[in-house]
Amino acid sequence: MEALELASTIRHDGHGGVADDLETAEAARRWRADIDEELRSELITLRRAIRALFARAVRPGPPSPADARRLMPVDEALSVVNNAAALDPVAPQLSWSDKPLASLRSVREDARARLLAGYARSAIEFLAGPDRDKLTACTAPRCVRYFVKTHGRQEFCKTSCANRARAARFYDRRRADNGG
């Protein structure tokens, strides 16, 4: 899902901190080669909006700790996502080989608008769809990702996060057993 991909450009860096794949123009181009400074800025704004809506969607569970203290207000996030989705007008198209197939095609050729609108539409479809109820923030120490649960008891986005959480619990127990 594209919206989750954009939201995941904020991630645990593997060394106890948070990495931002859009932090600099160079970092953004490593994530996606065709990003200039203007598009990077627009993607960061759209990502903030999507992460704010994800935080709202996971309630009453906790939001990702990466941006929980500085979330964009929900009404502003909705406006950002809806405006981005409207950047690339589309029209239904019909094709026919064995059976009729419907699709949407961009009305104009604007790669920047298509990219932003694609991420925004992905967020809209996801947040209005059945998988929204499976969205959660990873509870592993220092993890900042949102993920879609594949089974009901899943707490972590990746195996490495589960391992980190188990290790943290082990060290907490050892500290408690040794008097602090």
C-alpha cells in the first residue's frame, strides 16, 4: 500500500534513533530517484498528514512515538490529503479483451501531481476501507512504524522488532531481580 510506504519513510535507524528517508534531498533521491526539493517538501507535508490520520485511526491504541507530540490537526490533515488527491484528475476508462475491464486514467500528464495524488488516494482508500481496523503502531522499543496486522495477536511490524521487545523485557526483568 502506497500510503503505508510513505508513512514508513520515518523509521527506526537501527541504532536507537529515528531515520527520515526524506530528511534531505539526497536521502529522498535514495528513496525515490525522481524527487526534487519542491516535491520532497510536498511529500513531507503529505506524510505528516497521513501519519496524523493513521494516529487517529489506531485510537484508542497509542500513536507512533515518532511524531505523537507534534501531530498535524486532523482537519488540516484531511484537507492536505483531499487536496493532494485532487491534483491529478482521472477519468474512467473501459478496455475489453475477454471481458470488459474498468480502470482510471490520468487526464493530464503531470508526474508530480500523479505521485502526490497516488499517495493521497491510497491513504483515502485505506482509511475508508476494511483494513483500517488492522492498522496499529508497532509497540517495540524505539520503533516508529505503523503496520497492518496479519493476525489478531500481532504486536510488532517485523521480527527484529519482536526480538528487540523480548530483549528489552529480559533486561528489565534482570534489572528488577538485581535490585534496580
